[in-house]
Amino acid sequence: MNTEIVMAINTTWVVVAAAMVLLMEGGFSLLEAGLVRTKNAVNVTMKIFVDLTLGALAFFLVGFGVLFGPDSGGWVSFDFWGASQHLSLSMDLPLPAYVLFQLGFAIAVISIISGVVAERMTFKAYIIIAVLVAALIYPISGHWVWNADGWLAQLGMKDFAGSAVIHAMGGWAAFAFSKVLGARRGRFNSDGSVNVFAPSNIPLASAGTFILWFGWFGFNAGSTLSAMDSSLATIALNTALAASGGGASAMLYTMFRYGKADPSMTMNGALAGLVAVTAGCAYVGSHSAILIGLVAGILVIAGTLAIDKLKVDDPVGAVAVHGVNGLFGTIAVGLFDVKEGLFTTGATHLLMVQAFGVVIVSVWGFAASYGLAKLLQAVGWLRVTAAEEEEGLDMALHGIPAYNDLERFSDQPTMERGFSAGYVSAELVSD
């Protein structure tokens, strides 16, 4: 086929896939807003806008060069121009399309952190975290795996669309931030028991899950970078099957174990299946994808309970979804890969490489984030005051509630000031 036609078709496919990945931010926003308390729903949405704005710019200006630039030791680079030259010679795809696609991946990493630190982190701390994760923390470990010069890539590690690079790294980074940040007030009792905080809107969270599920087809199948790739349909099918398996096992487990099918666990089970199959969607068979999803759905429940026992507060369950199942999914490639998997060929080399690689990436994410969190804590920027937490971050940090409260705001002017949302904070109307 004519080279220009191939380039045009690939460009269209990757730009559409990138748009699907970016649409996942809407999914993150709805999921998190639905699972946190009503008084913090605006704040989690605003953090997603931080990801899409400052995080995106940080990755474009710095992170892309760190991730894909050439180097001499397999560790790190800061050369955007070198990355551009190197990649443009090896793809039937315009570089801007690839940069756009990778931009969506970087933003997704930050959004994993957003939900875990919800309801008690300062907005300025989150801005700093988003910028540094997108510019350095994510690209450095991503370089090791996805750059041809990276030392884990040289070992033969396989991570097709990011179970390790995106999800394990992001999940354990989020764990570190939450650990230093501390739990929400009243979350844990002195005897270790957990107080359940009612989510604001389960249907809203489910809508977010559906959007994430849809966007994941761009995430995984888009990573072919070619509409001509014969594995594209298999990758998409494996993605769907793993999500279904994860949602099914989580739903059935909670129904038979606790007597009620739990909505939030069902949603997180489906997302866990998606996370777990992301590394191997191009390397495993469809029956293996189902099994990976089924295991992921159980792991997300076990992981959530274990994290609660550690008294690490995760309002949306993202550490279990992304951290735990990012680990499992990366290792699962070493078990189910059709060419090198332990269960398919009896070979052990890939399994050892996968286990080693995902542990290294996870430890890096945790250590770098723990250090950053401690620094922010030391300067007093990490956590909101007790009064702000009690009031809710929507009003304390943004001056606007998520939902209409006529009693509270009936005496305040709205549309005449041009605010389309219909609400402004007391500070803004006091003049």
C-alpha cells in the first residue's frame, strides 16, 4: 500500500485513540466525584483539570524527552529533540500524533494519584505533585521499560500498554502520598476498625467507570500505533474480556460472601481487569485474558481490605485497582504469554524478568513519591487544616458546592456576575 496512505490511516487511528485516552479523564472525574463525599466532589474534578492543563504541559515540555530521548546508560535522558529525531525515523506515524497519544498516558498516571489523596490534600500540593510526576517521576521509570535504550527493555521486559509503567508505578506512588498524608479524620478507629464514608453518587461513579472502560480500548488497542496491525482486534477483545471477568468475579464474590452485590467493588473489579490485562493484551490468548480478569476482580477486594488494615486511606480504592493489579498484570505476562509464558511454554525467563521489572518500577514510584510527600509535609503545604477538611474542600478551596443548596446560597447573586454554574463564593460576592 502507498506509504502516504498508510501514514494517513495510522495518523487517523492514533489521533482517535489519543482522544479516547484523553476522554478517560472525564471517567476519572465522574468516578472520583461519585465515590467521595458530596462536600469534596468539586475538588476532585478540579484536580483532573490540573492533570489536563499543568500536567500535560509539564510532560510535553520535559517528560517526553526524559521518556523517549536517547542516552548512553539506559537510565535517563532530557533530550526532546533527540527523542523526536529517533522516533520519527522508526514509525509510520507523524511525531505529533505519537506525542499526543503519550500525553494521555502521562495524564492518566497523575489521575491515579488524584483519587487516593482525595478530601484532605491542599490544592497547591497537588499542583506540584502533578507537574513533577508528569515531568520526571513517571518518565524516568517509563524510560527504563519503553525506551529501546532502557535497561529493563534491554532485559526483555514486556509491558504493551502500561500495567507496570502506568498503573503499578502510579498506584504505588499514590500509596506513598496517602501514607504520608494520613487518613481522613474519623476514617479509622483506635482498634483498627474502619468507618465507612458514604459516597456522594454511585450512578455518577458508574458513568465514570463506563467512560474509562470505553477509553481503555484506545489505551490498549491504540498502543499498536498502526491501524494495519493484525493484532488490533485481538487486543480490543482481550481488553473487553478481562474487564468483564474482573467485574463478574468482584460482583459474584461480594454477593455470596457478604449477601449483597457491592456496586463500588463491581466497578473497581472491572477496572482491575482492565489494569491487569494492559501489559499482556497483545501477548496472551483470549481465554487467558478472561482468567486474568477473574483473578484481578478478587485481588482488588483483597487489596482494598489489606490497605485498610494498614490504615492507609484510599477513598476510591485506586491502590488496589492500579497498584496491586498493575503488579499482577505485569507478572501475568510471564505466566500466559503465548510465546514465552510459564503456563504456555514452560519457560521461566520472562516470568523472572517481569517480576523483577515491575517490582523495580513500583519501588521507584513509591520511593520518589514518598520523598516528595515528606518534603511538602515539612514545609507545611501537604494537608489542609482540620477546619477546611471539616467544611469540605469544595467550599474551602474553590468556593463552590457540587450540588444546588438553595438554603445556603439563596441570598447570593449568581448569573448577573457571569458565573454559568450559578454559584460564587461568599468572598467573591462580598464586594
